[in-house]
Amino acid sequence: MSWNLFPKRVPLIPKDISFFAMFAEMSNNLIAGASVLADLFADYHEVSGKIKEIRRIEHVGDDLTHSILTKLNQTFITPFDREDIHKLASSLDDVLDLINSAGARIAMYKITQPPPAAAELARIILLQSQELAKAVPLLQKNGDVLLHCMEINRLENEADQVSREAIGELFEREKDPINLIKIKELIEVLETATDKAEDAADVLETVALKNA
Amino acid sequence: MSWNLFPKRVPLIPKDISFFAMFAEMSNNLIAGASVLADLFADYHEVSGKIKEIRRIEHVGDDLTHSILTKLNQTFITPFDREDIHKLASSLDDVLDLINSAGARIAMYKITQPPPAAAELARIILLQSQELAKAVPLLQKNGDVLLHCMEINRLENEADQVSREAIGELFEREKDPINLIKIKELIEVLETATDKAEDAADVLETVALKNA
Amino acid sequence: MSWNLFPKRVPLIPKDISFFAMFAEMSNNLIAGASVLADLFADYHEVSGKIKEIRRIEHVGDDLTHSILTKLNQTFITPFDREDIHKLASSLDDVLDLINSAGARIAMYKITQPPPAAAELARIILLQSQELAKAVPLLQKNGDVLLHCMEINRLENEADQVSREAIGELFEREKDPINLIKIKELIEVLETATDKAEDAADVLETVALKNA
């Protein structure tokens, strides 16, 4: 007779499942922010109202991030590696910070005519946010996280291409250096948001591979 | 009869306490640098002497950081998590680096008239440094670290506000693009120093919560 | 009679040695990229061909980085700390990314006359890459890694000096703000590459000290 002391699928210590719920909330909040940003550039009206809405959503994001990190510091057993929880929360927070940063630049620089690339980049950020929101719950179900990560990376490459072309063209066309500085920075902030979304995808990939 | 093999408060292996002394020295050195910076912008005379003094203090900071990291790599039992020691040393080092970076910008760009926001931001950096120096020893006494962290975060928000307004106003007022580039960068460097002070506070909060 | 259950030099679990081979490949690929960059600025002809070659090398580097990180996530016993493997791969990748970024700036900004400092900085990046490639295999042989790390840090200080002087001089000389923006950014990207090489050296130093 043999004893199976550790039957599969019956964990000895129940893992705290609600980190997943918190990350789901974070990624949905990110989609909310990215949607307003995409709408802002697609339809450049009621600009200050949309910027305020982004700021509000970013504050919600700050609170969610803080809750996850506080919970992390008070939890002994975590559903995946502590450092990965920390990195995932931070990178999701960074994407939303940069979305808000783009909004703040518009107000600070009184940008009345954003470049077409801004709308393209905001659309890419929204697509990445949607992919992130799809990938997060798959971590729990051992679903195919990697497919979504690959798409997020592909989108980041696309954003890179869009922003390089837009900045190259800006230097060709814009003769007013002060305006050039403003538009260049707006494009760079948006492009950096897509980098941070890729960072979040890298963490998801790491977690998926570790548990494969 | 029952044996208490692990009586509380009598650690089996004495923890190396002197990391606290080193962090105290680091945060006092940071106050020294932040004080010269605040004095520089409050009284814009003997500028190059003050910049040199900041550079000297920054070199001391580099040595202190290097000592902590070397000790960390050679120490088996640490008073709090290794990665938190690493992050705390790095972020305190970053604040002082950026203080020095602001000084270097003044020399490199031959800035003769710093904007009023520079004095405000330097004052905020000094206040944050003082809060950090108060919080560090509380780690050891289980004191109320979080209160100081909250104040440091509040100061970072204030710095954010100050720098956004100052940069917005700069774009309104300054018609010379080269001068605009110089002043904008000085403000951004100072604002980034307040971000790094917040990073240091976040590590302190993490350590305090883990040991709560 | 006494048993030596753990004879030295006969590890119970064989450590996966091929991480070293992968890091050797990464640092050789970095030298390849840095060589083309140094050649580009030393002899400013066939510029677009050289930029394309840098981009090709950077893609190879991306694949190598991805292989190391994938292997890391699938390996239980690593030859040195997981987080150090991650940081080393990331920082080596960052240096090559920035080399490619410098090439991309030249194309994007249509820079026809790079400043003399670009050649100097590219030469420093190449020297740092060569030192990194020498230090990596020494990790395995307990060789003197620290000497190479010190040289990499010295080179970073030199690059700092070169770039500050070059930017200071640029602000003196260049009256066209748009051209100033382009050249300033090129110098900054190159200087940041030397910072990332220093980050890689810091990881090597950490690993060497931990195993001392």
C-alpha cells in the first residue's frame, strides 16, 4: 500500500486567490483610462473634461496599486512570486501614469492640434490594455498567456515604428522649435506607455513560464 | 514539561545592526547635499563654490552606497530583506545624484537666472530628505514610519504641481527656445529628485509593513 | 573515522553551466554592435548600411536575451542568483538597445555632421563592451572580475565628462535650436549606453562578491 501524501490539486495551504481579482480590476481600470485617451485623440473636443476624467481614473489606479502592494506586504503565501506581483502592479500602474502624463502635457502645453500619430498611438495603447486584461485571468487557468504577450510585443513594435516616423516627419515639417518640443514630447510619452505595457506582458510571460 | 526552543526576543543569530547606522549616515549626507542646493537657489551667489560642494557631497554619497552594497553582498543575515536594502540604498543615492545633476546643469548651461520654481523644488527636496532621515531610525524601533512616508508622498505631489505650473508658464513666457530647453530641463531634474525620494519612502513603507 | 558527506568541488546537483555560454555569446554580440557604431562615427560613410547592420545585430541580441530569460524561467538550479541573471541579461540588452537607438536617431534626424564627442563616446562604449566580455567568463573561474568592473566604471566617468563638455560647448556654439535638440539627444543616448554598461558591471561585481 502506498500513501500519496500530497495529492495533486489539493493544495496544503490555500493560496490567496484574490490577487487575481485585484489585477483584473487594475487592468479593467487601465482599459477605462486608455479608452478615454483614444477617444480624446479620435475626437478632439471637450478636451479638458476628458483630461480630468483620465486624471480621475489614474487616481483610482493609484489606490488599486497601493492596495495590491499593501496586501503583498501582509501576505505570506502568494499565488505567484512576490517580485512578479510587485513588477506586474508597478508596470500596469506605469502605463496608466503615462496615459495621464500625456493628458497633462496637452493641458500644460496648450496643445490645440495633436499630431495624427497621437491617435494611432492611443489606439495601440488601448489594444495593448485589452490584451493585458485578457491575459491576466488566464494566469489562473493555465491558459495561453503567451499568445497575448506576443500580440502586446507586436503592438509595441508597431508603436515604435509609428513614433519614429512621426518624429522624423515632425523635424522635416515643423519650423517652430517650441512647438516641435511640445509635440515631440507628447509622442514620446505615448510611445513610452506602450513600452510599459510590454514590461507588464514580460512579467505575465515570466509567471506563465515558471508555472508551465 | 514543555520546551520553548525558540524564546522570543532572543535571536539565534544576532542580526547585523550596523546597516541602520550606514543608512543614517546616508540620509544625513543627503540632507547635507539638499541643504546646499536649497541655499544655492535661495541665495544665488557664490554659485560655482556651492556646486563644487554639492559634487563633493555626492562623492561621499557614492562611497557610502558602495559600502552598503559591498557589505550586503558579504552578509548572510540582514536586518531586513536584501532586496529592500538594495533598493533603499539605490534610491537614496539617486536623490543625491539628481541634486548633483541639477548643479551640473547650472554649470553646463551657464544658467544665470534660475526660475523661482527651482528654489521651491529644492526646498521640497530638503524637506523630503529630512523626513527620510527621521523615518530611517524608526525602522529599528518599530516606530511610526508610515506617517513620514505619507508626508514624503504629499511633498512629491506638491513638487509635481509646482513643476507642471512652472513649465506651463515657461512655455507661455520664454520665447528663446534654447533658454527654454535649459530651464525646462533644470525643473525636470529637480522634480525627478522628488520622485526618487518617494521611491525611497516606498521602500521604507514596504519594510515597515512586512515587519508589522 | 569521519565522513565528508559534502566533498568540495563535487556538486550534489550539477549546476547548469550553459548560462555562461549564453552570456559569452551576448557580450560578443554586444562587441559586434559597438564595433560597427565606433566605425560609423570614426568614418562617417556608408552611414545607412552601418545603421542597418547595427539594427540586425540588435535583433540577434533580442533573441539571445529572450533565450536566456526563457531558460531562466524553466531552470530550477542556476549557476548564480536568478535575479542577477535577469539583471545582467537586461542590462547587456539595454546597452545594445541604446547603440541601436543612436543609429535610429541618425536616420530619424538626418544627422549629416555628428559631433566629435559621438566618436569618443562610441569608442568608450566599445572599450566597455570588451571589458564586459572579459569579465563574464571570469565569473565561472573565480577570476578577478572586480578589476574589469573598476575599468568599466572609470570609462563611464570619462563618458560623463565627455558628454557634459560636449553639451556645454553645443549650447555655446549651436544657434539653431532644432539642430541643438538633435545633437544633444544623440550625445545623451550614447552617454546612457555607458551608464547601462556600468549597470551590467555592477551586477558582475555583485555576483563576484556573493561568491567570494
